[in-house]
Amino acid sequence: MEDPEFEPLPSWLVDRVAGLDVCDGYIVLIVDPQTFETDAHGPFDGLRVLEIADRFRRDFDRAGLTDVVVRVARLHGPGRTKDVGRAA
């Protein structure tokens, strides 16, 4: 049964979106907006990085540091720099 509000993406677009996620792993970035101190933890695989980021977020919240920013970012090794900024 098809969802009338769901329009499938064309295969060429699915391939392009999947290509955006090609990376060498993921890192957790933590930024303290008060001190501008920044830490990076990783690399991790896709599921593990979400667990780590969630743990950091909960730990900072429990410590009353709700303004500390926790983000997940893709990691690209030096061998992939030739692809950065290249039009597809």
C-alpha cells in the first residue's frame, strides 16, 4: 500500500544523497560557548557516534552545562581532499 503523501525520490537523487554520507567515520565535536574551548572525540562508526554524543549531552546536562554544544560531524581523511568542493 502506497502512502499518497509520499513521493519516492528518483534513483539518481538517492545515489547523490548516499554519496554525501561517504566518509571515513564520524566524530563528536564539543564546544563550550563560554570559553570557546573545543574538543573532538573519535572516530566512531555511525551508530556508536550517536551513543557517544548522547552520553556527552546527558553528562553535560546533569552537570548544569546545558549551553555546551555537542554535535556529530563526518570525518574525511587526507586522501579524500581531492573530492572536496568538486561539482558532481
